[in-house]
Amino acid sequence: MVEHVCPKHRRSRMWQRPTGWLGLLVLVGLSLGPGGPLQAQPTSDATEEQLEATLQAYVDQGHARGVAVWRRDAEGREVRASVGLEQPVAQARWDAGSITKVFTAVLLADLELQGKVQLDAPIAAWLPEGCEPAADVATITFEELATHRSGLPRLAPSGPGMRRPLLRRSDPYAGATPEEIFEALCTLPRGQLATRGEVAYSNFAVALLGQVLARASGSGLSYQELITARVLQPLGLTQSSFAPEGPHQEPGYRANLTRAGAWQMDAYDPAGGLRLTLGDLARFATAGLQADFPPLARTLEPRHSKDGEPLVALGWFLREIARPDGQGNERIWWHNGGTGGYYSFVAFAPESGRAIAFLSNSHQTNDFPLRLLENPAAPPEKPESALFFVIIGLVLPWLAPEAFWRLRRRLTRPPSPAGAREAPRPRGLKALFPTRPAGRLDALTTALEATFYLTLTYQLGAWQVLTLGPWLLALALTLALGVWTVPALAKAPWFGRPGLRGRVMTLVGLGVGVVLVVWVVG
């Protein structure tokens, strides 16, 4: 889901294809790490044309299909620019992703100022009736949830909230309910808060915070209704909401610039479900600079330090960047966010008055928005892609036509005599290319296998640095081999492998193929 806690991180995934469907394993991992202070760079004033040229270079290098930016310099001059949008920039809506966590923190501060909650009070009093959390879990406070110091895991530790992101990658939080969030907390065993007191990013914690705040408000309103009434409307953010993507939603793309849909967060809305426009994000950054909305001003107070340096506030992260005059560093308040096809970033420096709002319709994350804040003419770096994803794009597509080539060999092999036992299992290299007779159900399994390879490659290949040529050629060859195989299918039986065991294995292979295709399509 919402996965970004720092402006610069590296993503790593492992994918291995052992022999056969039953041994297939797909593992996807994400690693994050906070960045240090940026090095000083010369600043410059930017016109709309200059900023647009910088953004055009960003798009041309394959970082995104479209991007929109608002920037305020130390003299108070504001400039906006956008490139590659399919909607008018004033109307285009984007997934805010984890920036929503800051809005949730503002709601927390609002309820605190109303006297309805206390930051250092445990949340246990506001949990549903019948919830009896473990002793250490019961002492988690509102402030700990808002500053990622509760020790709760990144995602729900049990129940649908743990399984859903693995099973439905294209929209991993759709259908989540407040009940499942509370259930995951209330059943968490004692002694599982290993990182408590340290900053350990948690979508689950902030989703829980939002649902608890709805109960603590005593208003009977949902979290979404509270945010609208107590935060969005007072700040004048009239184009921001949690409504599903509509006619003005800017289309999103994966990091490799293939199409990706918007996420529906449902009960995880407090952690990343807000959709907004560039204008609203710019107004929010300006409100942060002015600090004249008491709940927002309350969130800016530093809450946790590391090695003497403030690290987090309520919902915000803190860091140092170079001052505009080059004389040392100044502190900024920032947050970023990302969903399946979007990346967002907001930051402001009260000391100098600089601020930036950045919205991109690609899941690529980098430090470009921060460098734009320091220097609007900073040239974007070329997109990076791990060698693993380059290899996927160049090699993995060819497993699809290879699957049909193996099927053709099996279909043209003479059938086993009636009543014959299945041949012994091949060993060594022969196990990679089974030549047992195939039937029509084997052909269906092969089609599913090829679909899986091509879809997975399309989603993970480093197409932002490669051409789609290898993938398209592999697709064409797969279709050609499929057509070439059709005449042999007319003479084939439904089951090519003889005996009960052979039929069972055929059906198992078919079932695995269906599951993997459903999973990869998502």
C-alpha cells in the first residue's frame, strides 16, 4: 500500500522460478531507509518556463508520465508548472498516499485541543467492547501511533489485513474494515512490540489511529467525515476527498511506467486514502508555513530525537537541508507518499519560507522533489533500476514461448498404450524439459503459464530504462507458437498422462496455473 517514508530509497525484489508449477515461488520485498542532509547546492529563482523545462527533462528520462509542482522560494515568490497531464492541472486529482498520515495527525491535534483525547493517554479506553489487548498493547498511546513509535508492525499482523496485500497486489487494501483492524490489534500477543520507542514506520498504526479517533470524537461521524469537517474544510481544501477515482483522476503508472489503477484504501484511509489536487497540496504547505491553524501548528512540535537531532513530529518527519544563502542548514517538515501508480511529496522550511508540493503519476520515488526545493533548475538524475529488474525484462519473457515449444514436443510424442503405467520421473536436465505426452488440459495449463510469465514481466521489467521490444517480440512468438500448436490439439485427448496419478497431477498443474494468473492480474 502506502509504502514511502523517506524521499530516497531502494526497492529490491527476489523472484525465482524453480522447475515446475508446484515449485514456483514469488517473493516481493521492499526496503526503506531515511536519507541524510542534502548537500548544499546553488539556488536560483525560477520562472514557470524554467521549472517546466526541468519537469520535462524529468518526464523525458522516464521517471513519470506526468508531474505537477508548486514551489515557493525564500522571497515568497510562487511558481507552478506541470508536464504530461491528461487533465487540466487545476482539476487533476492524485493519490496523496502517505501524506494522508499528516492529515490524520492534524485531526488528532484537533481532538486534543478540544479536550477529547490526550497525546500521552493509552488508546485502550476507545477500543471496541470485548477487545482485551495484551498488557503492553493496552498501554500504546495516541502520540506513539502518530509518531511511528508504538512498536506495531508495518501491516496488520493477522487476519485479512495481513493476507490481502499478498493476494491482491493491484489494490491491496480495498475492502478493509475497521473491525479487522481492531481484531488484529486485540489478538496481538504480548511481547510483539519489539521496536517500541524507536521510529519504525507503520501503516497499520496510523490506520488504527484514525479509527480510534473516530470513536474518541463522540460525534458518530466516520474518520472520513471527521477529516472533511475538522481539517479539509477549515483549511479551504475543497478539492480533496476520499471519494473513489472520478473523471478528473490523473491516471497512474507503476515505476516501470506501465499502467496502474488507483488504490481504494477503505479502513486504511487514515494511512493513505486521501485524493487531492496540486492547488490543495500547495495550500496545505502554505498553512504549514503560516502555522495559523492551531491543530496544524500543534503537529509541528518535534516529538522524538535521535543523536540530539529532532526526527519526527506528529505525522511529520524532520530533516536538514542547505539554507538558500549557503550558510549552513535549516530544518524542514516533510512527508511523502506512494500508492500503486502515484508519488507525492510536500515539504516546507519555516525559517526561510521555502516550500514545495510535488505530485507524480508514477510509483517511482527519489530525492528530486527535495532537490527542486533547494534548486528549481537542478537537473534530474537518470532513473535507476536494479540489475535484477533489467534481467527480468530481457530474459523472463522468453519463458512464455518456451512453454509452448515444450507443449508442442509433448503433443507430438506418441501416446502411451492404454493401461500403461506412467514412466519414471526424469532426473537432471531432463526434468527441466518433460517430454511426457500432453493433452488438451496441458495446453490450457501452458496458456496460463505463458500468461503468468508475460504479465509478471510486464509489471516488473525495467521498462523505464529498456524498450518494450523484447517483451513484444516474446508475445508475438508466443502467439505464433500457440497457433502452430492448435492442429496437434485436435488429435490430443483431454489427459495426456495416463493413470490416476497422471490425471491428478494434470489437474493440480491446471489449478496452480489458475491461482498464479489470478494473483498476478491482481
